[in-house]
Amino acid sequence: MKDKPFAITLDVGSSLANRTGAWRTERPAYVDRIPPCNQACPAGENIQQWLFHAESGDYEAAWRQLMRDNPLPAVMGRVCYHPCETACNRVQVDDAVGINSVERFLGDEAIRRGWTVAPPAASTGRRVLVVGSGPAGLSAAYHLRLLGHEVTIREAQERAGGMMRYGIPRYRLPREVLDAEIDRIRGLGVTFELNTRVDDVLAAQRDGGFDAVFLAVGAGIGRRTYIPAGDSARILDAVALLGSMEGEDPPLLGRRVAVYGGGNTAMDAARTARRLGATDAVVVYRRTRDRMPAHDEEVEEALEEGVRMQWLSTIKHADGDRITIERMRLDDTGFPQPTGEFEELRADAVVLALGQDCDLSLLADVPDLSVDHGTVQVADGLMTGHQGIFAGGDMVPAERTVTVAVGHGKKAARHIDAYLRGTVFESGPKHAAADFDRLNTWYYSDAPASVQPRLALARRVSTFDEVVRGLDESTALFEARRCMSCGNCFVAAWHRAKKALRDQESRGE
């Protein structure tokens, strides 16, 4: 037999090959187990299903399957931290399937080809107000509109997108990609009211005649901390810095910039400072790298671009073009403790990236609504304590990522729809996970994951051009075919199958 250039599983339809076989006298029982990628996706995507369409080359069908759960695939293909890939069973064979890169390919293909989603055939006559046009708000508006409701999004900023626009740099998320996916949602008939701040949610609901409200205000307020500073010290917060990049004139930070914090926003601020001309950008963080909340890929890309890391350090004083830092040590619980050892660093500006909060002032007069540690408390269906007012995304206790927010928007839409119809939304049955030890993998050859190309390092620190590039069609197709279709298997319920056969034989059938 002629050798194939890659694994058997990379042929068309090959992801369906994971079955135990066929027998003349024993009949396997079909069991639908949830694939680990689906289970790990905060947006609730049916990843296995859209990969199946993609591996056959039917990209539009794959995209439409994606859009059943996520209206922002081109965005998510760039900014999601892909927990689905961490859960992927294929990692036990070679490398995880590049799910995120295929999702991006499908999202970009849809923009390139102008694919759209049809609006609902009829309206329910019910009206929903969505406060905030970030990922949670856009997702909720999209799903509610498809369910037939009239949806209005009110956004305080000049342009839609929330923290995706005002918090994620262009080198990670090009604005033309974000705008294209927002325009698709607008094309469904969702009304956008920009430059429209909601100061009193109850008044907005009453005056606008809305039957329900979904709150999706992003965490756009940077947390501050007290740093003794001289009059000439320049201290600003990372949220303001990143948001100002949407204006006409970029901020002037100087040649040496210190970023105080250890999250993804700190990495974005430091990498942005490099692109604005800083020859020395240093991240000051009071713990070690293994305790840093920033994702590894963010830290690695920052290091590649010349950002320095000052571990186990805290800023004690800032004055002029210098900061004083104190060395820290971790105690037995991992908490940083001061050592009394100090050193000076040169810094023309200090950027604070110590976390973010939501502006909850619009909820001041809402009865029965509970706020704890800066987040709105919600029930399982994301309704607050006040009837008809729901919340999601950064406003509620959860991980603050675009993917989680998109999932919140979809979940809220389903529960809001049920609320408006006077029913209760019931999710489907939960299936057992398709674990690796249940798969037959002997016929899978090694097929290492495809690597997305990156912008040349020399250009990365001098331009805001997108750093990570997408896969071409042939590579995306190869990557989709690496899926092992976990959960789509004939599991041998032998004791039941054999008993059924014996019963048939005893009846002479």
C-alpha cells in the first residue's frame, strides 16, 4: 500500500473512524459522550461538530454551527486562551488540536466571503435593553434577537466593542475584524445607541418600555494603590493607557516605563509601551512567574519583545524619573513579605495594572439587588435579585475573559427568553465525558499541531500590526482533520447487547 503523507485520520470523514468495529452477532450500543473540548469551552461551543464540518471542507456549515453558540468567532479565534485545547485528548498522542486557530480561520473566512445570519421571521413584540456592548452584551443581543425579541444596546463609549476595543491592543485584535463581527449583529436588527450612558437602570427600563434588562458593563475602571510620589512623578493606570490608544493622539510615556502588576493587562501595557517608543519596559511584580496571573503565551510574547520582568519586587516610592523598589520573599503560604532590601530603577512613567472594577453606580437605586466585593450577585440563570434584571460578564463573579463573557451572554439570553415567555429554561441532559482511556488510538499516527505564523520580531516593537497570523486553507484543513472525534463512538454495552440477542434467539426471532 502506498504510504500516506500523514495519519489515516486526516482523510475526509476520518474523524468518524473512532469506533470499535462491527460484528455479525454482537450489536454495540451508541453512546453520546461529551467531548472534553466541548466540556471545557466557557462559551458552550459544540467544537466537535463544527470541526467535523471543517474537516470535510464545508467551511460555511462549520461556521454556521459555530454561530449557534458564538457570534464572534474571528474575535475569539484571536483572544480566547483556548481551555478546550488544554482538555483535548489528542495531547496524549502528540499535540492538542489547534481548535482556536481553526475557529479563527472560519471567522476570517466568513468575513471574507460576507456570510450573514438571517434575522428571525417574526418578532415576539418583547423589548430587551442591553447595557454595554462588550462580548457579554453583544452575545446576549445576538441570541435574543434570533429568538425574536427587539434588542437595544446602550454603550457609553463612542464605538461599540466594550473592553475588546478599549482594553485589547490592536496587535492582538485588529479593529476591522471586531467591526465586521459587530456589523453582522447590527445587520440582524439590533439597535445600537452609542455615546449613551445609563446612569439609572430602572429609569432606563421604565422610560424605554423595556420588558427585561441585561447588564454587561465591562471592568473599565483601573484599581489604584497608594505610592508615595514626588510632584514630578508620572503615574497612570493601564486601563486608561490602553483605552487612549483608540484616540487620535497616542500618549507619550517616555523612554523608560515601569508597569506595576502581573496580569494580562500588565503584559498588554508593557508591550504597548514598547510600541510607543519605550526602549526599556519593565514589569514589576511582587511574586514569582509561576504565581503570575498572566497567561504563559502573553508572558512569552512580552519577553520576546524585550520586556523585562522584575520578579519579587514592589514599588515603594516614585519621584521624577526614578522609582524605588523593595525586594520581596514568599512565605510558606506563598504570600509576599518585605525584605528591607531596596534598589532604584529609572522610569519616566509608572503604569498601574493592579486589577479592574466595574462602574456599578447605575444600580444605586435598584431594590433587592446584592453587590459583594464589586460584583453583582446572580442566580443560576444570571438573574439578579430584582425581577427582570439580569447580569453577566465582568459584572458577576467569574473569570474575566471574552470567552466566559460570550458564554454568559448566550446563557442569559436563554433565561431572559424564558422569563419573557413566562416559562423556565431547562438545559439538556449532561453526558459523561469521553475520556482518553476510552478511545482506541492505535491507528492514529503522529500529526503534530500546525504553528500559526508570527510577525517578524523587528516589526513587532515598531508597529501595531497583528502579531499572530492565521492559518491558510490547507493548513486549517489539516488541523481540523487531527480531531479524534471523542465521544462519537460505539461503546460496547456488551452485557445489554448480548442479553438482547439471547432474548431474540429464545423467542425464535
